[in-house]
Amino acid sequence: MKKLFIKTYGCQMNVYDSARIADLLTPLGYAAADAPDDADIVVLNTCHIREKAAEKVYSELGRLRRLKEERAEQGGRMLIAVAGCVAQAEGEEIARRQNAVDIVVGPQALHRLPEMIARVERSEGRVLETDFVPDEKFDALPAARADGPAAFLTVQEGCDKFCTFCVVPYTRGAEFSRPVAQIEAEAHRLVEHGVREITLLGQNVNAYCGAGPEGNSWSLARLLHRLAEIEGLERLRYTTSHPRDMNDDLIAAHRDLQKLMPYLHLPVQSGSDRVLEAMNRRHARDHYLRLVDKIRAARSDIALSSDFIVGFPGETDTDFEQTMALVREVKYPQAFSFKYSTRPGTPAAAARKQVPEQAKSERLQALQSLLAEQQADFAKSCEGLSMPVLFEKPGRKTGQAVGRSPYLQPVHVDDAEHLIGEIHDVTITRAMRNSLSGALTAVRPKGMAAA
Ligand code: 5AD
Ligand code: SF4
């Protein structure tokens, strides 16, 4: 049996794509390898969003090259493939910088991987495919396999927003929504294989506008309503949303759909209108704050999350203070924050007023300590509450299981390993830095009165 090792960088869509790569190669006789050392083919599924992420790929390729040479000395063969957004953005450069690479495949061409491997095996030399063919891709991919009770399902790819800092419109291409029937079929299949929670993925998931059964276009809200009818599917989530596409029907779905979990990742990036404008975000600070109010009116316990960029070109101390003030006003149970990273080819990269590294570091530190405080406050407020947890996998301790709260926090529970795949009420006993501990909520025997 041949062995496959996939290393995934970056976002959840890459996690989904890596699973699809495994699904594609399994019928060709590839089983999962535990490490690149035992693999016949190593795939790096890469991320181009910030410079650091892209640089990691080149250092990993250096290590793989040595493994490949050792293998060759022993008379064996190892293929190296680079997939994902670095492959799309820098395919030619990868080929130039690292001649150990056999295959470069962009995210929209990954369904062609089996044929590309066959070509390399026939010794046709290096193959490179970076076409944008998302509709062909989804038709060509095999049915997704379930791996545990929580699954990702890509419903939308690409982005037409062109924020001035972001590479996504260039690496993932234009917005594309999969048809409703295709998504429904994939969801049904996942549920038949034990999946209880599905997270719908898209770079701009709430801009979803896939074709419905009658050919008319469906919104994300309508899709969620349809998927919520699937028996056995207990939880729905979606990510990532753009504030511009957060329509009233989607907000109402948070009020009306009990299966839609009370967690929403809604990146604002900055609290300053001047910076938002320079970022081409096409929403103002006030629009975002009003949205937050509306969403909380629909679902009061919703946990909001966001992405922030500090040190965007031209950002002043006053701009940054506005971001801090927005964070204080909204209060985020969870958030991600980054220093602005110059991405070649994006409009902001050419801006004259780049912020010095020192200022970026100071701002990031200030923002992250505020966010950490808010995250800790939220976690603390969960202590003593009972909440349904979907148990996903074994924990580090024997018998322990780790699951997710409705707010996406990891929850550790002892003596619960036998409950993996199921949802049970858990009383939260302790809030830690990035997770919660709890115990199964005692079920009162029937007929016994509450204290
Ligand atoms: N520099 C820093 N952060 C970035 N992001 C996207 N592009 C950049 C960049 N050039 C962040 C944004 C986005 C998240 C996925 O990554 O906050 O929402
Ligand atoms: Fe990038 Fe902006 Fe599109 Fe998000 S909305 S993927 S940040 S361009």
C-alpha cells in the first residue's frame, strides 16, 4: 500500500481541501502516513494570507528535499506536491526555488491531482496546474467522507470584495457558490456517517447565492433553513462572514433556527472609518456596531468573534485607539488579531505610509491583552452553567473526552469517552485559558422534584 502525508497550513477551507485530497487519493491505493518519512507522496496544502505563512512552506520544502534525497539513495521514490494558495500565487517561483517539487496545484485545480501524479510517475517531469475551474472541481471531487462528528462543508469559494490587504481574491478567484442540491447531498451523506454538526465554509460564506432546485438563487439563510430539516444533523455553523452581506434574513435565522449555534465570526478588521475606507472594507464602524445590536437582539447569547489587523498602512495612534474602543464596546468572547503583513500584488503593499514594526508590535500586544481579558471574562461567565456539548474526540487523560460548547469553546469532561459522537449537557466547573472543564450534568430521575 502506498502512503500519503498531507500537511495543512492556514484556514478551515484548507482543512476541508486536505480532506478532499485524501478522498481523491484513497481510491488510488494511498493510505495515511503518520509522518513524511514513511510517505510516497507528501502534499503541503499552503496558506498565503501573511508572509510568515508563506515562508514556512519554503523551509518545510528544504526539509522534504533532504528526505527525498535520502529516499532516492535507498533506491526509493518520494513525490512532493505543493497545493493551496502559495501554489496558486507563487507556483513558478516555487518551481524555480525548489527543484525537489514535482507538482504544483492551485486550490481550484486540486481535482486534477490524480492525473498529475500519474504524469509525474510516467516521468513526464514537473507538472503545474493553477487554472480557476471551481464548478468543474466540485463536480469532479468524490463524495466527502466523515471523520468524526463535526465536519466542514465548503458551500462558497473565492471573493469579489478586494480588501486592499488581502490575497484571497487572487488565490481563490471570484466568488462561486455550489448548487443547493450538491450541498444537501453532501450534508446527508455526512450525517449518514455519524456527523452531528456541520460548519458551512466560504471565504464570504454569507454572500452565498447558489442555484436552488428550480434554478433560482438561494441565500445562505434559505440554505440553512433547508439543512436544518435534515434529521440527525443537530448543529449548524457557518464561517467566514462579511459585515456587508449580513442580511436581515440571516440575522433572523439566528432567532428562528434552534440548530444554528450562537457563535458568529464577523471580522471588522479595524474600528477606524479612515482605515476601513483605505482597506476598501465597504462598511463603516457604525454600520458594524448597528449590525452587532441587531444580531444580539435576534439571539441575545450569541458569541461574536472577529479578525483585526493592526498597523495597516497609514494607521495612526488615534485610529488604533478607535479599534480598542470598538473592542471595549462590543466585547468579544473570541477573536484573532494580526500585524499587517505586506502581500505582493495587493494595493496596500504599494502604500507609502507603512507603519514601523515597533508600533505594530506595541499595538498588537495592547489589543491582544484586551482581547485575552474579554475571552477570560466570557469563559468565567460560563462557570456553573449547564450547556450541551458535542463530544468530538478523546482527551489527553484516559477516559476523558473533548467536545465543543455551543459557543465553540473546547470542553474537557472526564469519563466521557464512550459519549464521543453524542451531545450531552455538561455543567462547566472551571474556565481555563483556552478551554473549559466540566462534568456531565446530573439527570434528575423522572418524578423527582427540583430542589
Ligand atoms: N496582513 C495581516 N492580516 C491579514 N489578513 C488578511 N490579509 C492580511 C494581511 N495582509 C487577516 C484578516 C483576515 C484574516 C483571515 O487574516 O484579518 O480576516
Ligand atoms: Fe480577503 Fe476582504 Fe475577501 Fe475577506 S472579504 S477574503 S479579507 S478580500
